[in-house]
Amino acid sequence: MELESLNDELMEKERQWDAWRATLEEEKNQAERRTREVQRLLDTEKQNRLQAQPKLCVEEPFNSMSS
């Protein structure tokens, strides 16, 4: 009876471990999706800021010394 009880306990621990592992895997996948989404948002924001910057014109400096 002792061995059967230990086996049942071990099987229950294994079931709990598998459930915990599955939960952890799903949380990891969700975190990876959120990371990709945040990176996409950052990339979009960066592109928007670059496009919104005024274009700088390079002009010849005015030389007040020339006659």
C-alpha cells in the first residue's frame, strides 16, 4: 500500500508540474507577443518622428564682407 500511495503522489506531482510548465510556456509566448507589439509601436513612432522633422536646407552663408 505504501508504494501505491507514493506512486499516486508522484503522478499528482507530475501532473502539477506539467500544468505549471504549460502555464509558464503560455506566459512566455504572451510576453514575446507583447514585446514584438511594443517594438512595432516604437518603430512606427520613430518613423513618424523622422517624417515629421522639418527638412533642413543647406544654403550658402551670407557673406556681409563681400562687396
